[in-house]
Amino acid sequence: MPEIIDRVEAFPIRVPRDVPYLGALEDGVSANSKGYFIRSRNKTIYPVNDQSVVVKITTSGGAIGWGECFASVGTHAVAHLITDVVGPFLLGRDPADVSVIYEDMYDMMRVRGFFGGFYVDALAGIDIALWDLKGKLVNQSVAKLLGGIRSDQLACYVSGLPQPTIKERADFARDCVDQGFRAIKFAAAVSFEGEVAEMRALRDAVGPDVQILCDLHWQYTAPEAIKKINALDIYDLALAEAPVKPEDLEGQAQVSAGVAVPIAIGEELRTRYEFRSRFVNRCMSVIQPDVAHTGITEFMNISRMAAGFHCQVMPHATIGLGLQQAASLQCAANLGNSPLQEYQHSVFNKNLAYINTDMKVEAGYFHLPTGPGIGAEPRPEVFDMVFDA
């Protein structure tokens, strides 16, 4: 008898951290009673600690697949959608039917308007777990199941410079270059002396041959973004991310047409349907899908669509345990248009201790995890970090 899905579980986890994401909170910003804060420049809610949902799918024969989805806020809402809404419909299904199951899950709520947000985040975690399970059942990596591995070493850029001053951030960037990294990204949300001053200091620190990327955190109107990007490009800006608000499709197109620097968008988008109009309107030359939002099935749909529009794929790496990072690397290893991966060092390095994997970052490269499925599983101590609403 073929194995069937017997149980679907979701675990809201909270991983402690000493310093908030992107560095210490600026004057006037503090966490509320639930442990959330909003930085004044990017206006986006973040948790003080790392929060995520780990998904576990078990078959009738006892095989287990692991997934993880975006749930840094609304963590229990995402878990509830998995266990109470979607999960019961998966019982008895063939876990090998991953793409069909994803489409069936998506269809369940689309006419009610739930073709984005927390609902699709929940689907992403289930989809990753099913791909992991499928790989284990046939003893193949997800990358192999997707069509093959182009390389087991994937170039990455250092994302975020979480030091309090420009000099310290520049020194940190220099240290990264000395370790073998050839690309770094700074965050405009914490460039308190201004992005141009930051860019100038970084260029002086790392020299002419290192790529410098900037995340503008959706702060500007299109004309403002064009002016800012052109000023940054005096110091050879390699890529400008999220220049205008994510819903401003026309502004994205205007910026992309108005600067020589490649524009990257898409970490907040979840489906090919959201990306399609942006491809058609040439809003970007680089997309940043996040597998914790999309799942593996839709990540690949989006990335193959990108190839048809001659766009590059530089996956976004979100806050999480690391299962989602392993899944992202499995996808990227199959792509021919993915030149750089995001290395969230302040998240990845700390949380790697909580998963069993040989995935690592060394001298500017991610090493693709080996073994069947996504190549990563949570350690038992992860379940000591499950938290109540």
C-alpha cells in the first residue's frame, strides 16, 4: 500500500536573541508588551525574538517531512490555519502529489479573497514539508526532484550591518570581505546618517571590487527614489531593493526605467499572479521571492516565469529557524538565473545550532545541504521553544 498523509502538525516557536534584527533599537523605539516594535524609518512590525512556525507532516508508514513558513508576527494565526483549516483536508492524500496538493489548497480560499497574506504563508510551510517528505520517500534531494543541481556552492551576500555607527558598520563590512565575501547589503532603515554617507563609507572600506547593495525599505516616492539611487550610484551601487511602497506598481516601473542600477522587488509577494503584472510592466530586473511566503512549488513557478522575462532571482531570506533557508537553497541550486543568495548572518548563524544539517556558509558561499528532502531537520530542543498565544 502506498503511504498516505496521516497527521499534519504546526509548532509556533520563539527563538531568543540578544539584539533585535538589524541592530539595537534607536532612541524613541521600544518593544511593546507582546515583544513587537516598529522602527521609525521602515514602519514595519518586527518581533524582539525570532518567531516562526515549524510544520511536521507524518505518513501512515511513519515517514516525516519538515517545513517552515513566514510567521514572525501572527504566529499562532498561521499555525491555526495549518492545523484547523487546511491540514484536515490533506489526511489520506498521497504525499507525492505535491504540486497538485498546493493548487488544491490555494483553490480552497481564493474566491473568498485569501490569495495572499497569512493563508498563503501557511500553505508555504505545508508545501515545503511535503517536498521534504517526497524527497525522503524516494531518497533524493529536493533539488534533484526539481530537475537537478547546477552547483552545490551558491554565492551569497552579507545582509545587514547591525552595528550602531557608520564606522563600525564599515569595519564589519571590511571584516566580511576579509572572510571572502564579495557582496554586502546595507539597510536604509538604520542608516541614520543618510544612505549616501553610508554608501561612501562602505565603498571606502571594501574597495572598488566588492558589490554593495542597498535595501531602501519602501521609504520613497518614485521621484525621490530615482534621485536617491542616482546619488548612491556615484559610488557604484550594485542593486537597489524595495525603492517604493510595495503596492505602487506604477512607481516601481517608473524607478526601474529611470535609473541605471538594477531594481529588486518581491520579498512580500507570494504568487505568480502577484508577480505577473510586475514582469509585464518591467518593474524590476531582479526578483526576491521568499520560499517561506511562496513554498517550493510556487517559488519555482515564479522563478521560471522570471526566466521568461530575463529577470534574475535573488531569493529573500526571512527570519526563521533555518528550515526555510535549506528549502530556498534547494530551489536556487536548480536555477540558472540565481546569481546571489541572501545571507542573514544575524539569524542564520545563531539558529543553525537548532537544526540537524550540513548546510553552512563559508568564504562567501552557501553550501547546499546534502541528504534527502531539504537536507535539514529540527533538533529536539526546538520544541522546548514552542510558545502560547
